[in-house]
Amino acid sequence: MSKFKLSVLTLAIAAAGFAPGLSAAQASAEMQETAPAAEQNQAKKKQPTKEEIEVIEVRSYAGSLIKSLNMKRFNDTVSETISADDLGALPDVSMADALTRLPGISAVRTGGQAAEINIRGMSGGFVFSTLNGREQVSTSGSRSIEFDQYPSELISSAAVYKSPKASLIEGGVAGTVELETASPLRNAEQHTFMVNARGMYNDRADEVPDGKEMGDRFSVSYQGKFANDTLGLALGYARLFQPSVATQFIGLAYNASKDVDGIKETDPNEFISEGFEIQHKGGEEVRNGYMASMEWVPHDAFKLKGDAFISKFDSKAFARGYRVKFGGASAAVANPVLNGNSVIGGTFNRTSNSFTRVELVNDDNQDFDEVQSYGINADWDVSENFNLNFDVSHSSAESDFRNGLLWSLVAQDATVANPVFDTNVSISYLLNGLNLPDVGFNQAAAFSDINRVMVSKYGIYPFENKDELNAVRLDGSYKLDMPVLASFEVGVRYSEREYANDRSVYEFGNDGAFSNLQKPLRLTQDMVKVVDFKGDFSYFPSYLAIDLNKALTAWFPNGIPQPVKTWGTGTPGVLPDQFVAGGPQTSWSMLQSGKVFEDVLSAYLMANIDTDVFNIPLTGNFGVRMIETKQSATSLQDVKGDPKLGAQNITDDAGLINGQYAPSILGETYRDYLPQLNLNFRLTDDDQLRFAAAKVMSRPPINRLASDTSTSISDDGIISGSSSNNPYLRPFYADQYDISYEHYFTETEGAFVAALFYKDIKSFISTYTTPEFDFAAAGFFVPEYREDPVTGVRTELKNGDYTTAVNNAKGGYIRGAEVAYTQIFKFLPGIWQGLGVSGSYSYTESEIQQPTNLGGDSIEISLPGLSENVFTGTLFWEYDKFETRLSARFRDPFVSEQVAVNEQIVNYDGETVLDFQTSYQVTDNFGVLFQVNNLTDEPTKSYFGDELQTGTIQFFGRQYFFGVTYSM
């Protein structure tokens, strides 16, 4: 594969004499110094410089709000910001929680915690993220950043750019999130030191067997300036240990159909759910974050900065309870209750052809995630007007998710020598919308009987991915002595990204019956305990919780087998001496493993505006960004073992050899141009009007560029193929427009902001079947003919259908309005001067509808992540050394994924999450605080298209924090 090299590119750029531009923050600061001396003085009267902004030092929640408003006020794009006075000052568990306090931003809760953020109705896959101006890769296996990986204690500020400019790295149709760690030389104090320690308690942990009630947070940070303020150092460490508990009901997708109402001629079959799950979930999460930054300014015209960020997030979780499988179309269904054409209640009985059963599940999941980010930046004022900036960076992410499953089934009698699976299974249920359902089992008493329950299957399915990106960037700016243009910026960036996904598997036994070859395990008393459901779930039957390690040790006395990436002995193509008829076919672990490569070369030219229009000061910028992308993916093509078509003997991790496939690399190169415009009209000293227009793009999720195609040739010579991914996918594109009005009361009291936005989305990824697809032209191995292995007759080949992920041409608009209001009521008398409010409301609508049939009939659902109404609000009061505040986050119903047996697209119900915090500064250096997250124990609820078709009902509990803060 041909790839650019960083060293060659760097030399070429240097030889060409490119003038580097500034980072987003630097560019904003330098815009204030673009005019000649006389014009500079006039400009200073119009607005403060960045240095003047930063001296506002109000060390409180209100002070942080005002500082954030000033950053928004003097930014050159439509943006929102969060600022901390010191490292460790943000109260949130992670940056995901912190970002949801901004207008137009909401979060999807995973395990009760905010993780993925949505911006203006678009899901995390459309959000681009940087750390210190550098692109970040993710542990998610896609491009969506998991912001709970980033401790808020190590982040000094965050900005959300809703309108881009040419100097910003491309990638966010929804917006760009810029996180920044500390810059020690900008710290107001010579030395600062801060320690935070908090204990945590979850009030639902006692409902979950083996659930842990207590957790803790700890952070320590230091910033210092040395050598006459020419050398700066910042260090930070943050640790989080928190229990993870939940009690949940999960309805499964409607993936089968059967005539249950007896109307055959004029009525289609009714849709039947796969079943449901009722479970306790528990475990623990440990996150360790590290931050370091060093700045050196040997001369006023030169600054060198290096920084590092590492976050390790490890979680261990269990799920215990039962999973009900209705048995599909072969089950006997009595007394069906219908919602339209979907079954939401009835009695399911097992037949000789169905797989109706209740599985007792004891799942053990482990997830080890790590992100690392390193960078070195050199900034040089070559002359009074000419600045160079060079940046080199590395970002990597690793995720090792180990999904271990232990299934148990009910036997007629587990004490006999040859136990028999109990096929007398009857299950009754009736869904109750967004409330818990009514259920009944004829085997309910057996679920907690050690003489009836036997372990029938063990499976482990690791999902490992590595994502690594290296980038180099060269930017420059030149100040102009012109009446309209204050300066121009030019830059070039090159990045190399490599994503690797590895699947592996080990399975033993049978989850639908008892295997004759791999016998079920007889349980003993030391392996189990009887578990009762409590609270809202108390009417569900008790069950046996099984100690996974003890059960596996007894089942595998010679050592617990480990998962491997393997073809499986029953897969066609495995060498004859290794092939076992009827053996496992796990070729998916080989075919779904592979790599994706992405090389991006981009360059931009941007002019900064500083002029007057009808005596109204106008600032802003306009420019264009060019991006050339080269993407490719490894692929294994089924060529039926023909060596002329590249077939090779491919050995798996278990030593099995398959000679049916040919390795190859598929991909393409394309170029994009993104014009962008930002205008800011300063109507008065306190009022400004912004307008922005841009073409933006978001690349497909990195894992969707993988190649997992399977092809086949029929007896009559028709070639067909299918793939859930596609290495030829192109980005999502959109034309967007923003207009906003901002009124600032004073620099220390608040602001009112109103905005309108419109995005014209050009396409989305969908599954599409292309008839008569040209397989040869697309790079597939295509033989000249098909030869019958018995008769030797040759058949000419013809192109048939190819089903894969594609960029459809069916986009649409997203449009909406935002209103934000912050006010500190300093005009009130006495102690009430510290009363304040900060709130925002956003309305978003879209014509985009996408089809889904997980709820039965094919229906149209809205864009994932889009809530029509989103509200955030905080009421706070500060007096002397005391602070208290109550925060609320509300979002309307939206569409997203829930994880059950498989990922499922569902509708999430609207939710309101309340948080409370109060603190008291005992001395200048020592303070105490009390905090409650999820004050009302708001559950997560979802459904399949209609509220009567229940998806998830999940309760997480309240989190209580008590802690101390020490600073000096």
C-alpha cells in the first residue's frame, strides 16, 4: 500500500516555505494585533484583548460562568465554552457531564453516566473532538469520542464550535469539541496546588447482589512558573472509583412473525419479539487520569510547549437474572394481545420445533480502555507581522472488551447421572408501556432450585480494537496593513491513522438445550446463592446467582480455555485433515478482524476581517480548506481456493489452515473543498450579531470502513455479495448557516443569546442492494467461469446483487433555535446579590426519517440523537464563603441504540436529570462540599416505535458525594 511519510512531507513543507497559522485559541488572540498602531488603539476601544479578558478572576461558580461568557463574546466563531478557574475546579464526574450544561448539547446516559454527547440533534458520530487543538481517536471503535474517558479535574476549559473556520481541523457536521489542558504560564498565580477528595454512595446498591455502595474521587494538581516566568510546569492526577449498579428490564427486537390471530387471508402475520431480559447489573469502574504540560519561553518571540495526557478506564461488570426466548414462529401462542400488528402479550409454550426457554444468565464483562495523547508545539514570531507555528502530535486508543457469558437451563432433575432438559416451558407476559410488565413462568420455582438448574454453556467473545493517529501541522499568519483585511492565515496538516479490530471466541456447551458431547455442569452450594428482586422489581421470581470463577474451575479442572481468533473446524475451506463435519463455524472471528488505514492531507487559506460597515465594527474571517483523503482496508475475499485468484493458506490462532480466501486491500482516494465564512457585527458595546456559513463534513465511523464482504457464485454462475461495512464509503456533507444575537449585561453580570441554525445534510449511510454490480471493477477476485466439480461443465459468470453500506442520496434539513440566559442579580439587596440563574433552551426539528423494523412493521424514525426540545438550567446562590446550586437537564424523546443480546435501535423516552451541590469555604485554603447526582433517581426508558412496545426500563440510583478541597 502506498502511503505518505511524515518526514518527507515535513521537508517538502519547509522547502516550500509555508507560513503556519495559529491554533484556534492563538488565532483569536492574534486577531487583536493586526492593525497598525493607530488602528490598534481604535480597535482596543472597541473590545478588550484576550490578555485583558483573562484578568477577570472571580473564583466561584458565578465567576466561571462569566469567564466562559467572555470567552464566547470575543471568539470569532459561533461557540460555547466552559472554563475552570483552576485545575480540579469543575464539579462534574467527567467532561461528558460538564458539556451537557451548554446550550444545544445533550448526552446519552450509559450505565447512568453521561458518555456520548449530541449537538443540535446530531449523535456523537457527527461530533469531532480535539485535545489542545489535536485530533483525538476513541476507544469506542468508531469516531465517537467517549467523553467519560476525560476527567473534568484535568481539563481547564472546553469549547464547542458550532460554526467552523478554515483553520479548524475538519470532521464535525454537528460541531467540534475542543478540550484544553492547563497552560501554566497563563496561570495568574506563581504557584498553585489543589487537592480534591470525595467519598461516594449509591442508594440503590443494596438492591443488587454483590453491588458496592461506596466509591471515591481523588485529584491533585500543580501549576508553577520558574526562571523569571520563562518556564512553566503543570501536573495533574485524577482517580475515580465508582460502583456501577442497575436493575433493568429489556425488551428484545421483533424479529419473527407468525399468524397468531387466526386471520390468514386478508391479514398479514403478526410480529413477535425475540423475548426479554430481567437482570441485576453491578460492578465497579476505575479511571486513572494523568496530565503534564511544560512551557518554555527563552525569548519573547518564541515559545515551546510539550504536553501529555493519559486516561485509563477499566470496568468490571456482571449481569445476573434471566433471559426469556419466546421461540420464534414455531412457538405456540395463546391469548395474544396485539398492538397494531405486533404481539405485546400472551402465553408462549414450547413445541417440538420451537426453542422457547428461559435462560438464567450470569454474564461477566470486563472492559479495559486507555487513551494517550502527546504533542509538541513551537510558536515563533519571525517578525512583528509574521508568525510561524509547528505542531506534531500522537493520539492512540486501545479497548479490550471481554464479554463472558454463562448460560444455565432448567433440568427435569439435575441430581441424576444423565440429566434431561425440561421442555415443559410456558411463559406468560403483558407489556405495560413505559412501566414494568406482568410476567409469569410455569418453571418459576425451579429458577432458585439447585436441584433443577444446570450450567449449559460458556462463551467468551472479546472485542479488541486499537486506533492510532500521528499528525504534523504547520501554520502561519501574516498581519496586513489594510483597511479591511487584518491578517491572513495559511496552513497544512498531514495525518496517518491506523485502526485495527480483532475478534476472538471460545464456546462450550449449548444455550438452547443440554449438549450430549459437552455435558452440563452440576452446581454445588458453594457456587450459588439465591437472589431476590427488590423495590419496583420485587414481584419477579428469585433466581440462582452463580459464581462464575468457581463454576468454570469446576467445569474445566485442567484450566479455563481462552478465546482465540479461529476459523472453526466446521468451516468450509479448512484443510481436510483438520475439517470436522458439524464442527463449529466461527469464521466471523477471522473475517471481522482487520485493519483500516486513513491518510489525510489538508491545507487552508483564511483571511481575518477587521473593518467598519456603516460605522458598525465588523470582525470575522473567510477561507477555504482543501482535504485529500486516502482510505483503505484489509480484506479476505472468498475465491474458492483458486490460487490463480490469489488464494492462500491462512492460519488462524488455533493452528487451523483455510485455503479458500485471498487477502487484499480495498480503498480509494478523494478530495474535498470546504468554504467557510464567519462575520461578527458589534452593534453596540454590549450587543453583537453573528452570521456564519460553511460547508462541513464528517467522515464515516472508522469501523464502517472495514471490509467484511462475503461473496458467492451460484450454480448458474451468478455472482452475489454482501457486507455490513464498506471501504468506499464517503463522508457525510452538509451546508450550514447560523445567525445569532448576543446581549451582554455587563462583563460581570451575564448575557442573553438567541440563535437560529440550519443544516442541509446531503446523505447518510444506509444498506442498499445494487443489481448487476460490477464486482471485477470494484476490485473483487472474479474467475473467468464457473466449472462444475462433477461434470466439468463451464458456466459464464454474470454480475448479480451486491448488498452493502452506501452513502444514500436521501438527506434533508436539520433546523432549530437556541436561547440562553445567564444573570447574576447583583442589583438585589444584601445577601441576595449572589443569587443567579443560568439556563438554555433549544428547539430542533428535521425532515430526515430513517426506516426501521425492530418493532415489527417498518416505521420511520427520527435522526439518532435528535430531541426536539432540550433544556438546561441552574439556579445558584453565593454568599460570603457559601455556595449552593440546583441544576436540571431535560431532553425530549430521541432515537439511539440500546445494547441487549445485540445492538438495537430504539426510541428513548424524555428524561429530566437533577443534580444538587453545596459547598462552604472554611478557610482561604480549605473547603467542604456535598453533592447529589440524579437527585430524583431518573430511570432510562425506551420503546420500539410505540410506547406500548417496551424497550428498556433501567434504574441506576442516586449518587451522593461528600468531599473536601484544599488549595494554595
